[in-house]
Amino acid sequence: MSLAESGPFTKVLMPLLLALALTACGQKSAETTEDMPPMAAFVPPPEIAEAKPSATPSATPRRYLAISHYLEVETAAEQVEPLWRQLQAKVVSLGGEVVSAELSRGDARQPTATLSLRLPPQHVPSLYALLAQGGELVNTRTDSEDKTAEVVDVDARLKNLTEARDRLRQMLAERPGKLSDVLEVQQALTETQSQLDSFTGQRKALADQTDKVKLELTLRPPRSMIERSALSPLRDAWHSMGYTASDSLAGLLTLVASLLPWLLLLIPMGLFIRRAWRKRRAAKM
């Protein structure tokens, strides 16, 4: 008897397989960007200061926002590395994560450091307080992307797949049936579990984006008046002259080095041909 005629499996398995075949597409809202004026004080943006759980449930559906802050901070040259390390330790202690960290000591007078962090919203003011102790915020930008549609879609998929997986497990436990039926149910269970694992990973990634605030920081010493003035292009051109000259000289040396083996071969050959031509000319005379 085929699966189509087996009754119990057809009534339960076929609707499950049909439900698993349906797909939906998430939507992303437009990205918004807010610029704050230079030299702004270390005051957390409104979405950070107000991101506290409400004591009473709200009738408005929750919005899932992926918020990113880009900060440029000036501090004394000797404080760049200590502040860079303090920020990393502070983020870890507050339950956040350090995504990436880079420190450049190429110029002792102008070291630079960058940090990419993720931190729970309620702890962002503590990080701002640490920055305020030894730095000055000179530039900041905030980006916000609405992930609500994606989160709702993934949550619905997870719910449906979990229910389908549980029903398939129940079928295997209570109604073994024929071997061919059991194998088909097991295959459907494997596919369902694979999809469930995939959407679980997507949901975790979305949670990292919406439950935590992304912070991109750049730490550097204050710029000099020359660097901030209209003469900075001339200063950059002056510094680039030496590099351009050395680069041209390096190109010339490379050309000479590439031609040298041929010159060592062609010069003796030319002298030999010239001597032979002179001898032939002398013999004719």
C-alpha cells in the first residue's frame, strides 16, 4: 500500500509538508541618518536614554531597531592607548562584546585607535561617562534601521517549524507504520530540523543587531591648527613631495636593474661586431 493510501500518515504528514513548502520574504525599512554638530557633549542619544523596559505592557507592537553610533573622540596622544584598553574592559564587564579593535602606533605624536563594539542599550551611558573623563567628542553620527518585519517573519517561521517538528516526532513515536512511511517521516523531520536550525541562527543575528547598540569609535589626538586650517592641503602636498621623489627614483632604479643583464650581453656583442666590421673594411682597402 502506497503512502497516499495509508490514511493516518496522509492526514498528518501531507499538511505538514505543504506548510513547509511556503516561504515569505522579509522587508527592510529605509535607513535614517542623524548628524550631530561637532564638539557635542557626551549625552546619550534619545533612543539610548529612553531604551528602558516599560513596567506596564503597551498596546503598540514592539519595533525592532538596529541602532549604530559612529563616534570620533579626541584625547591626549599618551591617553589614546590607555583609553582604548579601558573601553574594551568596560564593555566586557557590562555584558557587551568587542567585535574588533585596532591600535596604530606609527607616529608617537599621532597614534590612532579604532573600536567596534556591541553593548546593551541601558549600559551605553556608562560608556559615554568613561569617554567624558579623558576625551572630547568631535564628531558623531547615528544610523537606525527598522528590522521589525524581518524579526516578525523569522519568529513566525520558527513557531511553525517547531510545531511541525514536534508533530513529526510524535508521529514517529506513536505510529511507526511501514518502513517506507517511517523513512519518509524521518526525511521530513530532518529537513524540518535543518530549516529550524537555519532560522534560529538568523534570529540570533537579528537579536544581536536589535537588542544591542553598535558603537564604532575612533580615538586620536587633537589636530593642530595647521591641520584644521585652509593650509592643510599645502602641508599635505609638501609632505608628499618627498614620497613622490623617492617613488620616482625607485622606479628608475627598477628600470636600470631590469636592463642591466641585457646591457652586459649587448655591449660585448656590439664591440665584437664593430671590431669585425673594421677588420673587413681594412681588408678591402
